[in-house]
Amino acid sequence: MTSENRMALYRSMKQIREFEERCLAMAIAGEIDGGIHPYIGQEAVAVGICANLTDRDFITSTHRGHGHVLAKGADPRRLLAELLGTLEGFNKGRGGSMHAADMKLGILGANGIVGAGGAIASGAAWAAKSRGNAEVVVSFFGDGAMSQGVLLEAFNLAAIWSLPVLFVCENNMYATSLKLESGLAGGAARRAEGFGMVARTVDGMDVEAVEEAAAELVEGCRAGRGPAFLECQTYRFFGHHSVLELLGVEFRDPEEVARWRERDPIPLLGSLLGDDVVAEIDAAVKNKIDEAVEFARNAPSPDPKDALMYLYAGTTAVRPGVIL
């Protein structure tokens, strides 16, 4: 991998980290209504995967989706504006943290329903195959989704129809607070193999390893060899949701968290770039996120009278007597 490629991977991971740390602070302060699910620690997965995608490819995301959206090319200003519920957001403030989408970038939406993105991804992959294009769809989900029926059905259809979709399991060892071994029998990759898919497991804290593994699998999907599955063994450094940080709740062993923090993917890659390069990128990223915060805070809020706008494809008349 060239120095330029490593710099690009580092820059993307650092942007996600800076964005998420700022959002976590804003959520704890009550500035982001409803809070967020921090992606801090898992940046190597989103960045390593999306490094292999083009503007014509698609992704589906999860409730912990900021990293995926940013890695696919989303403007952090508009993403933060969406989190703050303003009109400058991707969905004009109607989607919020768990439903950011931008069709122009191939971002088919984050999703608050565990595992639901898999079915959307298979549908999008079927459409791409029907068009005869070499487009690939990536579906991100956590280990907690591996027992969801809708995801397993998506595996089945993708395999039967030989669809160009890469299923990416971000195995961070916990489904909210449930340990992996208490909720998943047989292992994630082995389950995928049961559907006849090529399945791989990779160190999700090593962005270069993720990028390399994804490159092979994405190329297979693009070449018409059907769906594939990549399990990325990773870890989230903070709790399931920002409210846990607000309340000071930690259900994991602090020593376990500390061990995983020693494998933080950002400084691991940064050590290969040199202090001067890292400092320059870090400063540029900080300035970019500072600008995003200012942009989002100054963006206009929706008018409550427009609450039903965009709810349906066409215009919908409000019945008499309803007061908005």
C-alpha cells in the first residue's frame, strides 16, 4: 500500500473519530435530541470497506451508522445538520441519527431496525443485476443481527439469485449488553457459509487488513460470482448509546475495554505515517469538523406546520379540524 493510500485511510478514519467524539459530547449536553450510538473504535471497518466502492455502488447502514455514511463520502456538515434536526440535513432534519440517507451518494439509509438493511441491500443488488450494471451493494450490520430472520432471509435470496452484495458483520462482541457467546451459536462466518457464500473473517482493528479482504470480495461480487460475507472483529470503545455515558453506566470489564483501546486503529495506522504527517491531517480534520458544527448550529429548523411534508410521495391534504 502506498503512502498516499495510507494517508487517505487515516484521514477518513480520523474524520469519523473527530465527528463522533464531537457528537457524543453534544448528545450528552442535550444538544442532539435522542442521543447517538457512537461508532468510536470501529472506524477501520467502514473505511476499509468503502475504500473499495465507487460512487455508483450502494450501502445500507445501521443505528450505529455515522461512520458508514461518512466513509461513503457524506458531507459532515449535512450529516451533523441532520442530527440536529435542521433543514440543511440530508433528510431535512426528518431522519436524525439513525436514518441518514443520500441517494446521490449511494447511501440507501441507516436503519433503526436491527438487520433490516440486509433485505434492502438484496433488493438493491437485484435491481443492479437486472440493469446489467457492475454495481455492488454493501450491507453493514452488527453481530446482534445474526439471528434476525429478515437478515437470514436476505442471505438466502442473495445466494439463490447470485446477487452482487457484500454482507459485512461488524462483530464488536456485544449486542447492546449481551455478550456474543450468549447470543450467537456457531459463529457468524460459519452461518454465512451455510448459505453457500464465500465467507471471511478479518481483524477489524486493522484498516489495511479490512481493505485487502474487502477488495477481493467486492471484486468477486462485481464479477458476477454472487454474494459474499465478511466478519470484521472489532470493538466499540464507548457504550451502546450516549445515554449510558450520560448516566455513567458501563457493563463491560474496564480491563477488557483498555486492552482493546491498545489496538485503536487510528494510531496503529498513524505510526506508519510519521508524526508530522499525522499532525497535519489531524489539524485539517479538526478544522473541518469545527466548520461542520458551526454550519449545523446555524442551520434553520423546520416549521412545525410542515410536519407532514415529505411523508408521502405526493401532496396530502390534511383533514378538516386538524391543527398543526
